[in-house]
Amino acid sequence: MADPLHPSAQKVQDALKERGFQNQVFEFQSPTRTSGEAAQAVGCQVDQIAKSIVFRGKQTDQPILVIASGINRVNEKRIEELISEPLGKADANYVRLKTGFVIGGVPPVGHLEKMTILIDEDLLKHKEIWAAAGTPHAVFKLTPSDLVKMTGGRVASIK
């Protein structure tokens, strides 16, 4: 019998199931905190990692989640144009307060608060991608179309 998932990873597994998705959360001994670490752990290319970056709207203090391809650098000016608001820094406390997860483990689903979600159009080039699953040691495999469906995110050029 498999070991039980960490409570934060189980929260992601439950959120996936509640949305009707059968994706399986995997936990690793080695960290999957960075795109490179995650790609190495699962045996894929870095551009197949859907990294989650949380920003804060400077005027509204609302969270903005950008889900980017692991090789892309997010263009903050482009994000500001997309959300019509300047971006503020989201520190570790803000991220945990708004998402319920730690930096390095923020998944695309299961957050404490509703947030604006932007999805890097480059992720749609792949047949399968991998996303964080609640801890810096947990990920799950999905398709780009499932990512769009499960998050309701807006696909955009973010680099």
C-alpha cells in the first residue's frame, strides 16, 4: 500500500477529484520546487513544467496566478497590461494566505481564494505537462487543455 500523501498534496488530489479530473498526485523524496528539479524528477523537458508564480495586484491586493512554461521568464509589464493593474510583490506569507500553499508547491487548483489565472500560451504546445501539487515535493501530470478547463484561466502571451 502506498504511503498517504502529505496533507497539502492530498488537498490538491481532492480538488482535482472534486472537479472531475482523475489526475494522480505524485510525491518525491527529492524536491520539485524549481522547474529544473521537477523536470528531472519526472523525466520531462523543463518547458513541460507548468510553474506557478503568484503576484499581487498593487491597487486591489488581489492575487494573480501566472502559470508559465518552466523555461519562460514572466514579463511583468505584459501581465500588468493583461490585468489592467500594476503588479506588487507577493511574499511567502501573502502566497500562503491567499493560496493555502507554500512557494514552490503552489498548484493550479485548490486555492483558499478565487484569483485571476493567466496561462502561458507556450504550455499549449505540449501533449502533456506537469504542475505543482501542494508541496515542494509533489507534482501531477495533465494536458494543457485540462489545465485550462480545471482553472478557468485565460491563455495569453506572458513572456
